Amino acid sequence: MRASARRRGLALAALTALTLPLLPAGPAAAATRVQGMEYWLDDYGVREAWGTTRGAGVTVAVIDTGVDASHPDLAGAVVGGTDVSGIGGADGRTPVGEDSGHGTMVASLLAGRGQPGGLGVIGVAPEASLLTISVGFGAGPRPVDTEVAEAVTWAVDNGADVINLSLTRNTLDWPESWDEAFLHAAEHDVVVIAAAGNRAAGTEIVGAPATMPGVLTVAGVDRRGVASLDASSQGITIGVSAPSEQLVGAVPGGGYVTWQGTSGATPLVSGVAALVRAAHPDLDAANVIERIVATAEPVGAEVPGPLYGFGLLRAADAVGRAVPAVTANPMGDLAEWVRVHRRAAVDEPADGADAGAAGPAPLPSAVPRAGADPSGGVLLPSAAQLREVGIPLALLLGFGLAATGLVVFAVRELAGLRKAPKMVRVRREVPDPVEFEAPPRPE
């Protein structure tokens, strides 16, 4: 993600894409080596999950720079597509923008078919179907926020069961046009999966769409399963972690690259979502996500936490383990968030104040696991409760405190209280208390 891309406000979540230094020259020769580099197939239980399903019958939309469907590893994988950038091919199969190979790399990790003889890149869900929607990321004439909203809506309306978003807006908030598009996905039972972003690329904390309730956010880990220092951001909305380093993917023209970033971790999780949907076609989106987060391998004392979310992806367990059903998306409810937080912008009295001056609404967080205290142990009022009772309560308290102060003052004056100065202990925002001399009463 280049600095110019960051200035545009929406960028690819990939950190880097470097040509494979160890492969022989030429796509055909390179194909002999890459599948052996896909360590996640065994380490994360993908091959084991293939004993149950390889994703047949499930459609995944890749909203990205476009997918080169002519790559040998993607033969037959792409079944439809469109362009929302204004500069690509009508079917979404013409790579566009500065990092035009990005979408093809993502698609290969998700649903690559490989080649006969065990060659090439094979995806996590190698029998799933792909839709490709090409986005310009600032290279086209249209606003990128508008492109993404249209891309999500098109994917839902054209049969997507899962949507992969290996991109970030680099802001906690998102435009209202995304409310409608992502609510459309939720209403049509589509699983939406997004990248957390990469710290080395300037995304210190997760940005939208990874901050949106209901979206399964993917963080990145290195080959040891440790949170990636460069190739993953952190934040309270992270759902699951997957490999984001030492990745290998296909690029337009038949070649291959090594790369790193949560852009690559995300299609690995989207592939598992496709496997779950294929193995459990009766499950709704909330329970597909629940199977992924509930079977993740916990890491650290805080689960979910800002580095790993619920833990490391476990494909075979997500597909095959018994998981109790849920009635709500474990990553939150976008409809409720919109009801509470967007309402504040339209309910303000018309007194000339800027309704948006208060800044973005609070960052949503994942729904706590069953049995957890949703308040974190402290009973706090909701935003709606504060809006309803905050101002009246403040007025009552103000009048009460003023009246009390007047009574105390009168009593002290009548009683002739004139005590000598004393030492008063006051705690400031420093570790140790500070002592100072104070008068017996306010002046």
C-alpha cells in the first residue's frame, strides 16, 4: 500500500508482493515448486477438511483489482463478474490499478485449482466458484467508497455466499453508503470477511470495513503462529487469525509471487467459510462465522483479544467439530449499530449545531462469548440511555449540588467555623499522591 494510495482513503490491504527469488524462470517451471510452499494447507487443517468438502456449490465474491481468469491455476474458477471502476473490462477479469495483480493473488489463495500433477497454487476451497468485481482504488474516475458499496451490492444480487474484502479504508468510520450495502449483505445471509490491514503499510489499527459490525475481521500471523509485526494491524474487532507471511500466489500472465499481508490471510479464511457453507448448507451466515471463531485455537490470556481475536484458524475443526448454534452474529449487529449511532446525526434539534462535529460513532466490538459479562464486569449505560436521561439528570444534579453548597456555606458561617489550614491529600493522574496546603473552604 503506497503513500499515494493511503491519501486516497481506501487502499489494498496487501503489504508487499515480491517475485519469487528461488523459483526457476518461467511460469511453467515455477509451477513445479509453489504448491510445496503452501504450508497452511497442512498446518491449519485444510487438507484434513478436504476429506469432507472442497467447497463445491459455494460462490465467493472477490472485490479487488480484478481476477485474471486465464491463469492456468484459475481455469474454470471464475463464473461471473463486473467492473465498478469505470476502467476495467465489463466482466471484471481485466486487472486494474497500481497493484493490478492483487486480485488474482487473492483469488488463487481462495479457490485456485492448481494444475495436473500437483503443480501451481491450490486454494483453500479449490472447488468453490468465484465472482470478480474490479475496483479502481483511485485509478478510475469514480469515488472509491461508491465503488465498494456498488460492488458489495452487486455481489449479493448475483449469488455470492461469501464476500472477500482484502482492502482497508484506513479509518475507523465508514460512509453511510456502506451501511446500506453491508445491511443488504446481512439481510441476504452473506458472510462478509475483511482484512485487518498492515502496520508496516501505515494501518496501525484496523480500519473499515474491518470495523463494521457483522464483518469477520482477519488478522495475520507468521509461520510460527505469532502475530505479524509488519503484516497485521490490531484492534478489538478482530475475529480470527491466519497466515500472512511467506505466502505464495498466482499473478496475471501465468506467473507466481511471494507476498505478505492480511490481504493474503483473508482469502484463507474466506476459503474456510466456503468449506463450512458447503459442508453445512443449512447454516446461516451468523453460524458460519460462529463455527470459524468458536473452533479457533485460543492464543494468550485475553480471548477475544486485539492481536489474535478468538485465535488461530482451524479449518478441519470449523468444518467438522460440533458447535452449538447461535441466534446472533458473533461479530455484532450492523442494523442495531446503525439504529443507535446514525440516529444521533438526524435526531439533533435544528439549532444550527453541526451534527457531525462530535466525530465518528464508537468503534463496535465483537459480541462476547456465551456466559461472558457483556459489560466487561462494569454496568455502564448504553449510548441510547445516555441520550434519553443524560441531560435531565445533569440538570437535576446541578441544582442539587448548588443547593447543598449554599446550605453548607450558611451552616459554616453561622457556626463560625474558622479552622487552621490543613494538609489535604489529592490524587492526580500520576502514580503517586501529591500533598499541598489548602484553605479551610472555597473562596
